[in-house]
Amino acid sequence: MPRSVGLLQTIAVSVGVAIGSGIFRVPATVAAQLQAPGAILLCWVLGGIIALCGALTVAELAGALPRSGGIFAYLLEAYGPVPAFLFGWTELVVIRAAALGAIATIFAEYLGYFWPLTPQQVRYTAALAIAVIGAINYVGVQRAAALQSITTALKYAALLGLGLLAFTARGGSGAHFSSPWGAGMSLSLLATALIPVLWTYDGWADPATMAGEISDPQRNLPRALIAGALCVMLVYLVVNVGFLYALAPTQMADSSLIAATVAERIPLFGSAGAGAIAAAVVLAAFSGLNASMMTGSRVFFAMADRGLFFRFAARISPRFHSPSVAIALATVLGAAYVLENDFAQLADKFVLGIWPFYALTVAAVFVLRRTRPDLVRPYRVWGYPVVPAVFLLASVLMVANALISDPHNTGITFLIILAGVPVYWLRARLLRAQ
């Protein structure tokens, strides 16, 4: 595939994946858990730092191993084919389909603000949105990347504008910050609130899956990963400070549609506030859906290209130079998932499926520095070994919290991941028998 994706387009993919529906929901959840403005902002800062630590670390791997597949390629290099196959297997049966389904569901739900839809129609609309995005990606990465750049710029501007205009909201006051820590801060509550916050930051590693199509990837990919994480952290902090100015923490906690609540108080929007927010969420979800398709399909392509999946999935369209079969596979799986699962089920499957592999990927920096000291590293992790260690600690705590708070669903997800082991050995035996 041609290396035709530039630096700014790669940053757009990074930001586009991260900024989806979460920022329109999660601030109310965090406010309900922490209640004090200082603790709320600290939680969002910590989430940004953890995401930045992950991006800074994966940037070293991306510069040293500029190959399609991202995390898959790094796991293959650091640990061998079994962990890499397990990631690809999980991406195939859980992560990518769940991510596409969850984003498409939000897109369809908010589209229903303008054209009322029944629950069944929401699912059909979400499946159709996935099919349309699949078709756009099929006709070439440049078209998909151009669409991503435009939609990401629009939704970033809309979100930043909402955060800044929140300072003009009726009833807004600096007094909302007068008691920053309330009666005290609970570390356990802070750790619990970090879970949804980290979900909103997710996407910082996804552009690495497209390394085979990025121009000058050894320079551009590390820059894009770091710049993308910083851009997302900046806009999230602006939005949350603006929301806290517009609403007291208790008001934030009581507003499930917090962005719409704030927008309704902004004089510039008038009575059109709810509609403006619905349009912004539709745009954000559409952009995130496109970015998720661009990045996820490349994992299937990389698996097939390296002989760990059906070889036909590595087919490249001779006309459009896109991984056509991998895109079709991601489209079909995403549509199937969205027709059978609701949003909460899809989001839980995604979070629990991806974080163990994030931890393994960041740990790969330590492994490869020991086993491959000869590897050319255009960029080395700033703050090594503290930066990757911070991310590893956060990953372990997140997975442990999921095991404690929801052992049933967490256990099922982990069983699905481990089911890839017999699949791997069966595949290897069939190949030897040929």
C-alpha cells in the first residue's frame, strides 16, 4: 500500500478516535463520584497523563517498528506469535466489532433527535452507518483520511467552542471552585472515577496500525501519537473547567446529558442548545467511526500478511490500493455486533478486551531494549523507565478493578481472549498437515 498519509492526517486519526461520545457523557459520571471540583479536575488531568505516558511509550515502538498492525506488530516482535495472535483474535471477535458497534449506536441514537427512531431502527441505522463507512474506506485511504481531517477539525472546534462558551452560561460562577476538595478526597473513589475517564482518552495508540501507509513513519508516527494525546488532553480540560464554571458539581452530577444542559444555558445558542449538541455528537461519532474503521481493519490485514490469519484477508484492491478484504471483514463484524448488543454491552466488551494488551505493549519497550539493543530507535521514551511504569501501574489497577467490581463479565471477556490459544494451535496443526 502506498505511504500517502501525512503527519496532520495521522494526528487527525489519533484525535478522531479519542474524541467520540464519551466526553458528552462522562463528566457527569465523574462529578457524581467525586463531587469536589479539585478532585474532578485532578481525575481528568491524571487520565490525560496516563494516556500521554502510553503515547510517549508506544511512540518509541512506532518509530523503531514502522509496520502495519501497530500493537499486533509490537507484540509479535517482543513476545512471538502467540501473544500477537491473541491480540488479533481479540481484536477480531471482541475489540473492533464492539468499538464500531458502540460508536455507531451513539451516532444513530443522536441522529434520532432529528428523526425519531425506535430502538430497532437505531440498530439498523447504526449497521447502515458502519456499511457506509466501510465503503468510504474501501475506495482508498486518502479519501478516508481526507474525510477524517475535515470531521476531526470540525468536532474539535465544536467541542473547544462549547468549553469556552460555557464561561458565558447563565448561572455560571467562579464560586463553584471555592471549595476545591470539599470534605476530603478518597483515593479509592478517584481510582474508580479514572475508569470512565481513561475510556474517553482511548485511541492514542490506534494510528500505529496504519504505519505501512504513513509517509516517513519513523518521524511522523511518534510525533502524531504524542501530539494527538496532548490535543485531546487540552480540549478535555477546557471542557471540564467550562462545565464546572457553568454548573456546580452537584448540578453536573444530576445531569446525564451534561453537554446539552450546559448548551441550554449559553445565551448564544438560545433554544437551539440541545439541537446543537445533538448535531455535535452525530459529527463526533461519525468521525470516530471512520477513524476506528481505518485503524481496526489494518490489524486484520497485518495478521494475514504475516501468516497468522487467512491469507486472503491480506488482499489489496488493485484499483484503490486499500486492504479491501480486511475492511469488508471489519464492516460485517461491526454490523453484526450492533444488531445483537446494546451500547453498554459493547462499551464493556471493548474496554475489558483492550487494556491487557495495552499493558503488554508498553512492557514491550522494556523487553525490546533488553533483547534488541541493536534496533534503530529514532525516538526514545522521554522519562524512561518512569513514564512506561506509570502506565503499567494504571493498567494493572484498571484490570484489577474490573475483576473485583464485575467478575462475571470480566471473566467472560478473558475466557474469550484465552479461547484464542486452542484456535492458534489448531491453526498451526492444520498448516503442518497441508
